[in-house]
Amino acid sequence: MIAVILFAVCLIASTVGAVAGYGGGVIIKPVLDALGVMPVSTISFLSGCTVLSMSAVSLVRSRGNGVRLRLRTTTPLAAGAAAGGLIGKYLFEMVKTGSDENMLGLTQSFLLLLTTVGVFVYTLKKDRLPSYRLENLPVCLLVGLALGVVSAFLGIGGGPLNVALLFFFFSMDAKEAAKNSIFIILFSQTASLLSALVQANVPEFAWYNLLLMMAGGIGGALLGGAWSKRMDNRAVEKLLMALMLVIIGINVYNVVQYAVPVFGG
């Protein structure tokens, strides 16, 4: 039963994540946390692996779809995200070592809740706010670094924060932001995975669970690519907003779920 749940969650999350540029981890992580099917640290690692497979397939699948990668700015963003992924993984291990699974889950859920609420408010008002077209290399690296730290620490791949910053700093439309976000996610998750392998911080897990989750991620990338072709920018923006509301609701539940044992003794 758990295997079916893992595959279904990853397939659905990766399908909508491929369209919205979320990578899927921002849905997979809180949903599996809420279901309590594995320890928090194991979910973070397996979610990252799933997002990595989904983002690689999604980028290959989206070649020639008319949506361009802004490599001049997105490449330094991705490089910064890779470096940030190493820092975020280090911070995750620090919190994990100094606390139990409930405190780790509470910290991740609360920060993801704050991030998603902030991005949701920005997205509502973005048409009335200024946006920029940054091309300065050091600034792009710093923005990418921040994205990598957050995504690796939260185990989500990038999610709505990536898309919002691409809206704000680079004036991308919804579909362009989605594709460039997935490109950044690919780099940050690769760095995070390599860090875990080199430092031998890989949690214990059943290999068939990883294979099922990655299969769901790859299937979602293929389905999401086909779905994206039928959607315009306005439809993608509506999907972004709907997903953020779902993510906010799940994380409110997770904050309460983890807070009870942490503060209730």
C-alpha cells in the first residue's frame, strides 16, 4: 500500500510540477510528511532524488517546445544554486544532528509555510509591482546561491520561490519561468545529492521505494510536458496559485502535527 502511495504522490506532484516549474518536491515533501510514511530525513533525501530525475527528463522532453532557456542569466543562477545546495545540505545535517525528527519536521514545515505564503502574496500583486531584467553575473550568482540554500535545506528542489524570483528579477512569463526554474533545480539537486553521497549522509531506505518514486517523477515529467503544450501563460499562473494554496494548507497541518510532540512533551 505504501508503495502505491509513493508512486501516486510522485506522479501527480511531478506532473503539475513539470508544468509549473516547481519540480514536484514542494508537493512530495509535505504530503509524505503529513502521511508519516517515513522519517523526515528519509523523505527529504528520496524527494530530492525524485526531483532530480523529474527535472532531467522534463528538460529533455521540453526541447523544441518554443520556450527558451535564458542561459546567459540562468547558467550563473544554476551555478549559484549548486553551491547553495551544498550549504543547504550542511545546514540540514546540522539541524538533524542537534534535534530529533519532530523538530526537524517542524523547522522545515514552518519555513516552507512562510516561504509559500510570501510567494503567494507576491504572485497576487506581481502585476502591480516592478520587475527587473538582471544580467549582472555576481548578482545572478547570489540569487542562485540563496535559492540553492533554501531548496536543499527544505528538501523541495526549489518550488514556488524559484518561479517568483524569476518573475521579479528577470521579468519572465509563467511558462518561461517554469522551464528555467527546472533547469536551476537540476543543478541544485545534483549538488545536494553528491554532497550526501560524499559525506555518507544517506539515510536508510528501501531501494524499491526510491525506484517507485523516481518512476513517478519521470512519468510526471512526461505527462507534464504534454499537458504544458496545451496551456497558455494565464492557465499556468492559475495552476501556480492553486498549488500554493494546497501547499499552504498541507504545511499548516504539518506544523501543528510536529509542534504537538515538540512542545507538548
